[in-house]
Amino acid sequence: MFEKIKSLFRKKENLSNRYVSCEYIQHGFNVDYEDIKMCCFNCHEGGGRQILIDNYKGEMINWDKFFKEKRKLRELNKRGITLERCKGCIFLKEREWDDEDYINYMVFNHWTQCNCKCRYCFTNEQSDYFNQRKNYNMYPVIKKLADMGKIRGGGEIGFGGGEPALLPEFEPMVNMLLDCGCDNIRVHSSGVKYSKAIERGVSEGKLIVVVSVDSGTPQTYENIKRVNHFNKVWENLEKYANAQTQNKYKVKTKFIIFPPYNDTKEEIDKFFELTVRAGIRSVVLDVEAMWYGQNKPNIPDYIYDLLDYAENKTKEFDMKDVEFYDRASHMRSHREEYKKLKENEQSNC
Ligand code: SF4
Ligand code: SF4
């Protein structure tokens, strides 16, 4: 009520709430494994990931104090100040912002255990540390926020990790978020463990599950994931797909092109065949981050061709929803630029 009155006064005083800010500054946070950050984005000049609570291990958060701190950051934006860590971020935008205290953007990234051992996983670099570190339980902390009536729909909730379905609090957490009206939850799962909460979210059209299978054959799957759950994952994908309501493409298979393990047209063909057979009409395409970093900007032409090939497959199989994640999207929009850089390098040799 107080927030509504305040906003009416602002209107009366003709003070505009139009300024440059972003959804995470206004109403979001990212639960990481050692702290609570504002967001999880870091590919821009300022580096993002501003820490809101340092050295965090699951203690109860004083949410009133948390919102007070957020209001201070919001005030800076109102005065036209861009936070250092936000400089250059594509998510900054000028628009009308409300002045209310609530959360509708959350990212959960606070655990690292998984039932796969992907060669490209960030946990490989310090596998002992990541395998042994203890999870902390966010459920009571988020429940308090929910009990205060401070969680709303209309934003975006993301689960990364680690494998979310392995988290003991995952099922009650997703159910609570759905009960709070969250209508856009995205779970990146290995697909090895079936989750009834994912099934519920998918059936209600409020949760997207993305499973990166990266392969169309058990051999390639095992070579990349270093576990032998290929058939189990496709079985679970089919069960999730069966839970979808009509015209809601909430189950996505993902193919990360990862040379030299799966960079062939044959693998892509088989991946699409299995996707369609599972009743899925939505895919995500990307290029592996580490390989991309090492090869940019001299990415061989055949990788661009594979992306084109995969895109053609999406048309052939009448996919209803196709997403190109970060690297793939960047490569597609900068192909000509990279080509020129390559030509210049060759002519300078
Ligand atoms: S502007 Fe970008 S870096 Fe800053 S909080 Fe928003 S998403 Fe994060
Ligand atoms: S499924 Fe994800 S979290 Fe698990 S090992 Fe693979 S990349 Fe890492």
C-alpha cells in the first residue's frame, strides 16, 4: 500500500520513474556458491556479477535490509549513474520502473554436484573442490520471502548448477515458486534424474526444461558426458514431452557443438531424429565455450556450416522454437566480420 501511495505522489509531483536500469537491479538476484550477486552476466566491459551479500552460506537473509540496499542502487540509476559493473551491459534499458520491493528475477547457481562429468564443465578445473563442497539449503530463505508476499510472476527464474534435480530442496522449491505465480522458470538439467516438479511446471506451461544431450549416439554421449545414461535421458525427455500441453514447447533438447567429439552432420542428424521421436519440437544450439575462446576469431568454416546445417534441420523437422545461445548467436551475427579478420590475417602472412 505504502509503495502505491509513494508512486501516486511521484506522479502528482510529475517526477518521472523513467531512467536507465535493468530488471536484476530492480527486482533480482543470483544465488551463487560463495555469495549472492545481482545477476549472472559477465560478458561486458564492467564485468557484471556485482556482489550483494559476500561470503554467503545459506544464512537467513534480512529481506527488509536487502530491499533497502536495492533501493540505494536504484536511486543511483535514478540520478543517471550507471554502476561500474553494469557498464556496457546489453540489459540496461531506459523505461518506466515501478518503485516497489519485490523479486521476480532469480538465478539459483549455488551447488555444483552433478550426475554427469561433462568434459566441458567448469567444475573440471577444480573437480576435488567442486565435488566435495557442501550445498547450502536456500528453501527456508526463499520461503520467508514468499511468506512476506514478495515473490511475483512476470520475470524469470533460472536454475543452473550442478544438476538441479539432485538438490534435496529442488522439488519443494519449484512447487513453491509455481504456487507464488512464477510463470517463467528455466531449468538446465542433465535429464538423468526425473523430476515431478519439472513435470508439473511443464504441464502448466510455466517451466522450460533444457537438456544438453550434445549427441545422437550412446558412444558420443559417453565420450562427452563420461557417464552411460544416454537411454535414460531420452526416456525422461519423452516423459517430460508427454506432459506438455498443446502448443507449449517447454521441453528443449540442446546440442553444443564440441570439436572434436560431436562436430559431424551424422551426429546432428541422429540428435534431431531422437528429438522428434521423443515428441520434442524445440531445440537450443550452441558452440562449446572453452573451444570457442581458444579458436575465436579463426573458427573453421565447417563449424559455421554445421550451425547452418542444424538450422536447416530445424526447418526440415518443423521445430516450433529454436534458440541459439551466446556463442552460436554471436558467431551467426558476426560471421562476415570474422571472415574479413581471417582474410586480413592471411594476406598479412
Ligand atoms: S545491468 Fe547487466 S550487469 Fe548490471 S545488474 Fe543488470 S544484468 Fe547485471
Ligand atoms: S550436466 Fe552441467 S553441471 Fe553436470 S557435468 Fe555437465 S556441464 Fe557440469
